[in-house]
Amino acid sequence: MTDELLVELARYALAEHDFGADTLRTARWVLADSLGCAALASTHAAPRRVLGSFGSSGDIRVPARPDRLDPVKAAFDTGALIRWLDFNDTWLAAEWGHPSDNLGAILALAQHTHRSVADVLDAAVVAHEIQGVLALENAFNRAGLDHVLLVKVASTAVAGRLLGLSEAQLAAALSHAWVDGQALRTYRHAPNTGPRKSWAAGDATARGAWLALLAERGEPGYATALSAPTWGFESVYFPVRLAQPLGTYVMDNVLFKVSFPAEFHAQTAAEAAVALHAHVRDRLDEIERIEIDTQESALRIIDKTGALHNPADRDHCLQYVTVTALLHGELTVEHYEDEAAADPRIDRLRARCVVREEPRYSRDYLDAEKRSIANAVRVVFADGTTTERVEVEYPLGHPRRRAEAAAPLRAKLVANLAAAFDGRADGLTALLLDDTSLPELSARELVAAFEP
């Protein structure tokens, strides 16, 4: 009588898959990009307050850190570093999220169970698919729940895979993931936007690892965690379904953040603004209005007016991202810090932004054949003249622009690794992207290569 969804997720997670070469190539890019994001984050002070041991120790490494931790804390730290700067891969549908967040649990438990990088790549495909297909038609955000719920579910599944759990054990672990109290989106929205959004995924992926470890020890589950009348997840919230069979759809279509460390719904706005930079940089005092046409999801998540209090607030503000890209012709993590945000031109121009929904963008965003993330930007000057209206429907990291993104994505990786490893960046990049023996390396050898 176990809920069908629990069984289906467990069976998919535990199956012997023969993923295709293209899918595994993308998974390798995901792994490389995520390690680069973790390396860059490790150079910032803010994450350090949540990293490292709280007394317990172990033998599991964290990329770009000297710590030796137990598997659960290592999963937390790895997931937090990958996610901290909002620069890792993304999935957008009825629910949003970042499937590479699950690499926290994957890399920690692959070391714990002495698995290979090939096992890491297979687990990444599985985690992406579970998180992403559940996101296709289940909008947890509309119930006030944060998308890291899906990180917890997917991380539990792949942790069970790496631990070699039975189907019954993994279904039990997954039931705990649904029974758990789920995170609210409070920390992502005004007036409470704060740095928890940078470690929430680390928390979720670590929780998934812990639940799978409990199941390995024999902790029983709850067969109708989803469907139980009154008290099940679906009675409390809403019915949950898989929109399509589980395969490789999500990894094959995942979105990379190539150019800008910003919330993904703003990526094309930043790209459009950079294109307009040369046309406005000498006329900033003449700007009367900045028109931003966007999708409905962006309006709900990142349309912000008023004071912005910290980098976590700023990188999730459509107006801040657009204005900063217009001003500087680029957008980096430093542009979210207090010193850069003190530039009085930013708030002056934010106040002149007019954000509107373009219904076609909203439709194409949910169209399975398109999945665009469109924005358009136009600047109107006081004398009535305007710039062209620059529309970007597909960001550089979109599957429709994969070939175009290859060189910039590699350059991003080199730059991110150089921030933490300086002269080792080229060698680490070659290991991650070019070395044909990488899949045969052990996960422990891989993470050891990223020790500071």
C-alpha cells in the first residue's frame, strides 16, 4: 500500500541506467561548473560562518576547503558553497530550482561509499531528473513552500542509490522527506530576504543524505506519507504528480548560468541591458524611464521596489540587475556588495524602472517545446528619444544556445577556479573537461584535487 510516487522515485533512483554520451557530457559540465561555483564562493567571507565542523569530525572532504567532516555536514558545506553566489545551473517550470544543489549529498556520499566519478555523474542525472520532473507541474511556491523541498527529495533518492539501499529502504527514506516540515519561502522575499537562501539548498541536500543514512540503519518509513487522509502531504497541501516518465529530460535541457550571477529569470534582462550599455552610458542623467517586459514568474519572484538590504536581496531584484548591467556593461558578484550598491545612480534608476508582464513571454516560459525565459529592455530619455527595444528570449545557457555557450562556460570555469586555486586553474579545468580518465577516478581523488 506504499504510495505509488514513493515507489516510482525509488525504482528510478536504484535502477541500472545506461545514460547516453550526450547526457553524461552535460552531466560532466554540470559537475565542473558546480565545482567552479564552489571554488569562487570559498573566497568570500559570508559563507564561512556556516561552514566547518561544529565539534564532530570525519574523513569527507569539501571542495576548496581544508575541513574533514562527517558525510552529513560535508553535504551541507558542499551544497552551500555550490549555491552561495547564485551562479550554478537552473531549472524553470511550474516550480523553480537548481538541480546541481544535489551534488552536496552526491559528492559527500560518493566519498563515504568509495564510489567513482562515473557513479557521481550517473547520480547527478538521477537527481536532476527527479527534482526537475517533479517541478514541471507542481508549483510548491504557490503554497508558500520553497523549492528546496525538491532538493531534499532528490538528494534522499540519490543518497539511497549511492548507499545501495533496497527499494523498501529508499521508499522509507523518501517518505521522511515528504513528512518533514518544509521550508517556507520567507527568506527569499521582502521584507525578510537574507542569506539563508544561499544555504537553504545545502541544508536540504544534507537532510536528504541524513534521511538515507537513517534508512540504511533500519529506520522505518510511512507508507502513505503523501496520500494519508487529513495528515498526508497531499491533504495538507495539494496532490503531487509526475508530469512525465523519468528519463534524462532534465539533464538534457538544464540551464547554465554563463554570464551573470543573478536569479535566472533576470538573465536575459541583464543580457539586454549589457547590449544597451554603450547607448546609455553617456546619457544616464537624461533617462526618464527604463521599460522591462518580462514573464509572470519574474514578476512574482524578483520584481522589487524599495530598500534592498544585502547581496541576497540585490541578486534577486530584476530592477537592480538590469540597472547595474546598464550602468557597467557587465554584472559580477562584486556588484551586489554594499560598496557597489552605495552608488546613488542605482536607486535613482531603479525608481525609473517600469516592469510589465508580456503575456507571450509567460506562455512560452511554460511551453515544453520552448521553455524560454524572455525579457526585453528599452530606455526612454527625457527628450522623447529611445533606445531600441532589445529582446532576448533564450539566455546563453539555454539548450538552444549550447554550442554558443561552450567557450564562455569554459572561461567562467577557469575564472572561478583561479579565484581559489590561482595557477592550478588550467590544470583543474583540463581534469574536469578534457581528461578521458576522469570517470574512472574515485570521488575521493576528485575532491582531493580541489583541496586548498
